[in-house]
Amino acid sequence: MEVKTNLLPLTKIHINPPAKIFVTGGTGFLGAYIIKELVQKGYSVRAIRRGNKLPAFIAGAVFNNVEWIEGDVLDTVLLENAMEGMDAVIHSAAKVSFVGNAQMEMFKTNIEGTANVVNAALLKNIKRLVHISSVAALGRTANGETVTEKKQWEDSSINTKYAISKYNAELEVWRAIGEGLNAVIVNPSTILGYGNWNNSSCAIFKSAYNEFPWYSNGINGFVAVEDVASATISLMGTDVCNERFIINADNWSFRQVFNSMADSFGKKRPQKEATPALASIAWRTEKVKSFFSGKPSLLTKESARIAQTATYFDNSKICSALPGFSFTPLDISIKNACNHYLQYL
């Protein structure tokens, strides 16, 4: 399906502090950093959380400045009430999973949840919505191609179930744009940083700390969580709409990422190359370990397949749209995150 941009004329908007911002996924990895920057910049923030637990990787004083609403994006009445009086919405809520038994919940949250958010935004005449998508929604390449925002989705065996869910979630946003919603989409690559290393992409750090033995020479895009939060909020305040932006700092091999993390932790680098044949054995081995330990495995069938591909992501569009914005070099981002993990172990 070809995505049409600039469907509507540009509308001048002014989403500046102390504008009221509603954030979904506020207790997630990226959502928490988005809230942190919004609060620091002087915005008034309302956000959804599930349960009473708040992320320990963000200072509690930040969250004291947030109006919290307990619930989730599958509750349409809650969303409509939560958006009352808001100027803008940042839709960060999403589920990431490469495990089969969690995929139905992932599809429901990512697709139906996004439809609920944009429908409520239309109903409440929200001035501006920023949708946090993923480069996965653009589809992967197998031959070392460079992906830009113009890439069209193609059905492929190397697209994960997560990618399919995010692609279909984007379709809901584009549909809402056609119905009059002023929106912009950001497509971060793999987000790295200091967070809860028992879940999300933060688990990569835990695996490196535990001297995960496998590496691959596949290539992917990576970006610091602080940079994604900063770009998101900066885009929210621009007049750019009906566009998507890749948010990617560097394209590194998975081996290079693990080596950098291991070095920063003072741990042993991975020693076993996960060739396609060995990767097939490795993910099955990790699946058995996960079954007996009850802990999710970083290496699954889908993640093993991704690790064999080479995909480069072009960040020139976001750099042009935000002239004062710059990405943190990946080696610095990794070192800073590792220092934080070591400090709080």
C-alpha cells in the first residue's frame, strides 16, 4: 500500500510550554524519557499508566509533576476523557514481543490501541498528534539496502510480527490524517539507553553484562533513547505534518554493539558467531533455557533471523527538518548507559 503524504494543507500550530500534552505509554522505556523532557521543558503533562509502579530509571521528582490516569489504550472512554482540554497527544504506548504466545496481545495493543487513540484525538479536536512508530513499520531489507522514509512496505519472511503490527498501526494514523488529524509519525530504529534491563531493548545490555556468547555480523540501526525523546518533542512543536521521520543515529553490526557494551561493562566479548545454521541451533537452545528458567530469551527465532540481515537507515530527513538537532554518537550513548547500569546494580 502506497502512503500518500501532504494529504492536507499545512496548518500553523503552536505547541509550546505550558501547552497541555497527553502521553500514552508513559511508564514505558521511551514514554518515560518523553515525559522527563516534557516536564523539564515546562509542559503540562497528563499520562496513562497501568498500575501504581513507576519506572525506577527516571527520578521520582519528574513523575510528581504528571497527572496520572490509570488504564490503557484499549479503553475508548478513558481516552476520550483523558484528552479533554489537551493541546497535543504523543502516542507512545506499544507492546514489543518476538515470543509467539504474546503476539495476540501485541496486535491488539498496537493496532486497535492506535485506532482508539487517533479516533479519540479526532473526536476531541486535538491540535497535534505525534505517533511513535518504528523503522520496523517500513519493512526490512535482506541485501544491505539503505532505507528512507519513501520505502514502501513489502510482505516478506524477514518482517517480524512486531513489524506487521506497527505497519498496520501506522495505517490507522494515515487514515486519521485523511479524516483531518494533524499528525506526524516518527520511526525510531532500535532504541538503546538506561532503563529496566529485564525488558524492551534494554535487555541487550543485560545480555552483554551476562556475557551472552553469540554474535552476528548483521547490521541494524540504533539510537539513544534521549535523542528519540528530544526529536519527538521538537517535531511536536513544528508545523510539519502528514510526514514520517526515521530517527536513527548509527548503523552498526550487532557484533559491534555487543562488543561496545561488553567493553564498557568490563566483560568478555561474545565469541561464537551465529551463522544461519548455528543461529538456528542457538535460538532453540535459548528457548529451552527460557522454558525451564521462566525468563524471556533475547534470542528467538525472529530475532535470530533479523540478526542475519543488513539494513541501513538514512537519518537525513530528520536532520533537515530540525536544523539544531544532532544525534549522540552510538559509542557514547552505550558507554553512558552502561555506566548508569553499573552504578545501580
